Amino acid sequence: MWEILLENLPILICFVLGMGLLVVEVFMPGFGLPGIAGIILEVVAIVLTYLWHGGLTALGMTLVILALVAIAVSLALRSVNKGRLSKSPMILNDSESATDGYVATQDMEVFVGKEGVTLTVLRPVGMAEVDGIRLNVVADGEYMPKDTRVRVDRVEGPRVVVRKLLESEQSPRT
């Protein structure tokens, strides 16, 4: 038995180290060095198995590797949902409220009906100043040059839609 293990030691080392690196990669964010090194080591283990023991054994090794990777991924996904990873600082569990200083797009509704002036050309997206605040705005279907008087017509999610004020609608500038 020890003889078989010693003969196949390079295959076993590549297999075990590769699996270990792939498991580390599953629990790390992103795709980096451990994952690439783990994949390379597993490919080396399969190639060595093929060269020393034939195609059928290499196919068996490939199936074992794929099964173990699938188990590791499923355990990681389960841990993200229910286990330790769900409580880790990488996962955002806290709410972000306006009292804590976070601003949501719904807060843009306060600008509906307010007047301002374009700071850039709107074709159809650009900048405008409304109530002394610079906003990214979208023109309501027309090109508008810089310094055009506008009114915030509506807010659609993150989009602030403005329309050009007619001469009769403009309030006197102060």
C-alpha cells in the first residue's frame, strides 16, 4: 500500500494542494491567485494520472475533482445564506437610513416643481442647478443650451427629468 502511495505521490500532492487552494478560493471574494493555482494543480494531477495510468483512470480522477469542487461550492453557498459567511463583515446586513446620512433616490422628489438653470448643455443629459444644488438631470426630449431656465418635471427612480420653461412660466430671477 505504501508503495502505491509513494509511486503516486506527485499526483496526490497536486490533487490535495489543488483542492485546498480551490476551497480557499471559494471562501474568498473575487477570483485570484489561489483559484488559478488550484485549477493548474488539478490539471497537472489529471495529466499525470493520464500519463501514468491511462485515460480511464484520468476520467475517474476528473469526475472526482468535479464532484469535490461542486460540494465545496454548495457548502460555500449554504454558508453565505445560513452560516458563518452570512455574519461576516463582507456581507452588508445593516440598513442605510437617512438619519445615518444616507440619501436615496426617493429624496429627489423634493425637487419636483422647482426651477433652476442648466449648467451644461443638455443633450439630453447634463447638469443643472436647482435651489442651489447641482443635479444630474435629463431633458424631457429636447436639446437645451447652457443657462436655460428649467423646471423639474418629474423624478423617475434616479433620473431627474427637467423641461424648458416658457417665457410666460418664468418667475423673475432674484
